[in-house]
Amino acid sequence: MDLLLSTQLQHRDRTVWNRLTCTDMEKDARPNWDNSLQFLLACISYAIGLGNVWRFPYLCQMHGGGGFLIPYLLMLFIVGVPLFYMEIAVGQMMRLGCIGAWSAISPYLGGVGIATVVASVYILIYYNVINAWSFWYLFNSFQSVLPWSDCPVNANLTGPVEECQKASSTQYFFYRETLGISSSIEENGGIQTSQALCLLLAWMVTYLFINNGIKSSGKVVYFTATFPYVVLIIYLIRGLTLPGAIHGITYMFTPKMEELANPTAWINAATQIFFSLGLGLGWLIAYSSYNQYNNNFERQAFIVSFINSGTSIFASIVTFSIYGFKATVNYENCLERTRILLLNTFNLAEDTIDMNNVFDWIKTLNATYPEQFAEIGNKLETCDLNDELDTAVEGVGLAFILYSEAIQNMPLPQLWSVLYFSMLLLLGLGSMMGSVTGVTTPLREFKILSKVSNEVLNGIVCLILLLLSLALTTSSGNYWFTIFNEYGASFSMLFVVLIEIVAVSYVYGLKRFEKAIEDMIGHRPNWYLKIMWGIISPLLLIVLLIFYIVNYIRGGTPTYQAWDKELGKTVVKDYPVFAQVFIAILLVSVVSCVPITALYVYCTNRKRSTSFKHSQSVSTISN
């Protein structure tokens, strides 16, 4: 038994040592980035994604504007930068995908890599659907009149569709024209042809970008990593000139400090860091495994982390300037409707009431003609700019509904629409390249797939994921999209990164890890990183996991936003039992990879040990 364990340990140490020293033969066999700039831009292209444009601004609004920046920036320094640095180091050190890298550190940790692949697959199933929507909106942007600007005419040609009038033209176009959404997750329908075709196009473009591995994606990132910044700068200039933009920016940076006592704010800050940096999803280990062994990744880790967070704040300024404009337009439209109602009811001259004295006239008329005023009480709207700003628009609603509503009120709306949805598309495709690479790189390390060409393997993976994601283009597909988005990777990322940091700090050992880093870049990591890896980050992740589980249990039955055709708005509904079971499967399927793989390795080693003992006994008897 001792001899077998000694042999296994020696074999594992030789494997790790070979990865650490990175022999010349290995360098020749594995492709590399053409230069360090390509790797840097590839990381930026992945990290700067759709979450920076819609999820971060929404979280800022939900958790107190500028006050949310405090937990967000703390999480960046406590878990974001240290874990980003660590994953790059592991990938460059081992020159393997996520499964091989963690198996090399310890055979019992192979499940960590498998868990990251499973979580990445869940993200890939729904993420390209967003790119399909971006294609759909982009194609519709070339019309002489943007199709979401006005409500369509009803079947009798007597006026606008009633459902659209109750909602808004932008909401109707998104939910009904784009998604063809049903009234609940239980009402299923056929595949929406327009969505399916745009999804097919999104996967075809993704495949073209990655068909030859990093040799092709390395060229694409020069464009996908830089063009979105050009559009954001153009939008910032335009946004700051729009009426009411200052109201939105002021709203963003006005902190509500009481949110600091809300555990959900801290959990959301951490998960936003994980999502935007892609921690625990395998792509970073895959990308860094194609680096030269002596690439100075330390500087790149800090640059990408800070650019990512800086872009989130920059994109939020752009978003809230647009948001302020949209809120101001809605507020002024409300005032105008109120003004006209008062003029018509009390037969006043046209120039008697203007936007500046509407509220004064409401008080005067209410006091002078109380009975007549009471008759229009149910028609009189409450116009409040702060209420407009407080109306949170989450996720895709922020990206598609809010922006399209603001765009239609701008001069040359087609131009602004094309620029915006082109930017969304490139942000999404840049993240897709990293996510697919995070799946295909570890798959290539299986013997059965090692001889398959990049073109074939990438094509098979893209085809399988396309077929799976077609389910999200049905009339109830958006509800399944929400399930994947909310439960596919959020908890699993917290769990996986906790296992990763414990594995590096306490299984592989911090001193060995420091020595390996020194061997690669010429010096050891600083005290800040070592304290984070060894103590602070693991403790914080444990606390966040506990809070996540407690909040999930206390939250009761999970709910979702369903579109009500009669009301023309979304309403809250409980997920049915089958959807709750599916949510549980998503959560368990990722987390269970770690213990199941460890148990499998243990049983395999025990079986080998028994066989070795038996062979030794037979040998002794025969002698």
C-alpha cells in the first residue's frame, strides 16, 4: 500500500513539475497567443460584457445609487483582483484547461473543473439568445420608422392594439413582437421563427470567430474589445446633451447609505464581480493556458480587473444620462396630458397653463371648483420626476426597452439605434468567445477528442448548444431564459471559487504557489495577495454562501415576472413545481460535480490499492 501511494505521489509530482517547468516540447505542441496584447484584449473582450451595460446600472439603482459602489469596490479588492490573478496564474502554470489544471493540483479536485464546464454550458445556452435579440433589433433599426416607436393598428383598423396602448410601444415590441411571450411558464407554444433565425445567425458568427481556436479569436478581439468603447464615448457625449440627463446622473451618485446594512447588496456586489470577471467559469484558465510560460500576467490581472470595474461605472454614467432623459420625457408628457385635461375640462385659454404652473393650477382649480374637479379625479395622473427615476428596469428590460424608448425620442433615431445594438452585439460575442473556449479547451484534453481538429470540435459544441438554446425561442422561452440567468451559475460560482482558493492555499500550498509564480514572472506575489488568498477571501466567500442559502430558504417559493396581456404589464407569479425542480437540478448538477468526482477518484485509488495488494500476495505465494 505504501509503495503504491508513494508511486502515485511521485507520478503526480512529476506531472505538476512538468507543467511548472513547461518543457520546450510542450511549448511547441500547444498554440500560444501571438503576443501579450492579444491575451490582454481577449480578457477585456470577455470581461467587458452585457453585464456592465445593464446589470451593474440596475444594481446601482436597486441598492442606493452611489452607495452600492462601496460594497462593489470592496468586493473588487477582496475577491475580484486576488481570484482573477490566481486563475491566470493556475492556467499559465499548468498550461491546461480547467479540468486538467485542477486535476494536476490534486486528482480529487478534477470535479472543480467539471463544475466550471457545466456552469459555462448553462450560461452559453441562454447568453447567445441575447445576441439573437441584438441582431433582431439591429435589423429593425434600418427601417424609415423604428417599429417600436408606435403601436401597431388593431385587426379592425380602427386604432392601435389595446394591449400596446396599456403598456407602451417599446414594451409591446419587446414582449409581443420579439419574444411572442405567453402569459406564464406553463403555457408553451411553438418556436418563434424570427428568434430562431437570429439565434442561428448568432451561433454561426460565434463559430466563425472561434473556428480555428485562439488563432482566429486572437485576431477578432482587436475589434470586439475596442469598438464598444467608441460607441460608449459617442453615447456619453450625446447623453450629456440630452434634457434631463443631469437628473439621472445625480440620481446615480446620490447614495442611500442604509443599503450598506442589507446583506443582499453585498451578495449582489460579489456576484456582479464574479459575473463580470467570469471567475469560476474556466475561460480565464483556458485563455491563460495559451500564454508563454514567462508572460508577466501580474500587470495584466490588475489592468483587466480595474478596466472592467471602471467600464461598469463609465457605462452606468452613460446609462443614467439616458435614463434621466427618458424619465424627464415621461414626466413632461405626464404634465402635458394633465395640462390638456385641465384646459378642456375648465374651458381655459391655451396659454393659461404651461408646464411650469400645472401644479399651481391644480391647487387653484381644486379649491375654486371642487365638485367639477372631483369628476376628473380618476383621470388626473400623479406626475413626479422622482417616481419616474425610482422605477427600476431590470436586466434585458434596461438594455432593450429603456434604451429603445430613449432612442426613439432622439434626432436621427436610426443612427443611434444601429450604434447601440452593434455595441451590444460585440459585447455579447466577445464574451461568447471566452465562454466557448472555456468549454472546448478542457474537452480537447480528453484522449478521445485530442485528435479532433479545432474546426470540427468547435462546430460540434456550437451545434449542440444551438439545439439546446432553441428551447428558449418558444413563447415560454423567456421564462426559462430567466431561470438559467438567475440560477444557472450564481450560487455555483460562489461555491466553485471558494473551492478553488482553498485548493490553491491549503491543498497545493501558498508557499509552493508563490514559488511557481516567482518561476514564471521573476518575483513572488505581494503581501496583499497572500493575505487575501490565505485568510480574507475564503472567510468572506463562506459568509456570502451562508447568506445566499439563508436568503434563498427565507425567500419562500421562487417567483418570476410574467407578462399579462390584459393589463399590458408584467405581474409576479410563483414558479410551478416542475420549474422549481428544474431550478434545484441546475443548482445541484454543478455543485455535485466536486464531491462525486472526488468520491470516484477515491474509489478508483482504493480499487487499485486492493489489486496491488492482491498481486503482491500472489507473487509472494508463487515465490
